[in-house]
Amino acid sequence: MSTATPRAQFHQKNLRQPAQHAAVENQLRYERHRPEETTLYRLVQEHIGTFCGILTHGFLRLRCADCNHEKLVSIELPRCAY
């Protein structure tokens, strides 16, 4: 019968050998996500002007007459051909 406490027995069983520790570290390597390679990212990038509008290209300020809440709405102005 072992005289070690249950906690000590647990730690003795779960000590990792250096080779095992290195193997676990290799499995936990961080790899960056690449959102720019997804279809959704490319779709939004191509159509950002129609999705959100770009306020520097022109906008309207709308205000609710009841609660005075304001919202900016972008407008696409025709581009000059010159």
C-alpha cells in the first residue's frame, strides 16, 4: 500500500517526460487565420461601397421627428467623366 497522498500520486502519474513535453508543444503551435482568402472576405471587399457606403463620397443626415435619433446614410454620387 502506498503511503503517498492521493494528490502526490496524481502528480507522480502525470509528470511528463521531456520528449513528451516537446511533442505536446509542437502540437500547440499557433497558425494565423487567413480571412483574406475566404469567399466572404473577397465579396465584402469587392462590394463594400454598396454594402456600407463610404461617407466621404457623400451622405445624408436623417433625423426621426419623434425621438430625434439621427442616422447617416451614404449616397453614391456620379463620378465626373473629366
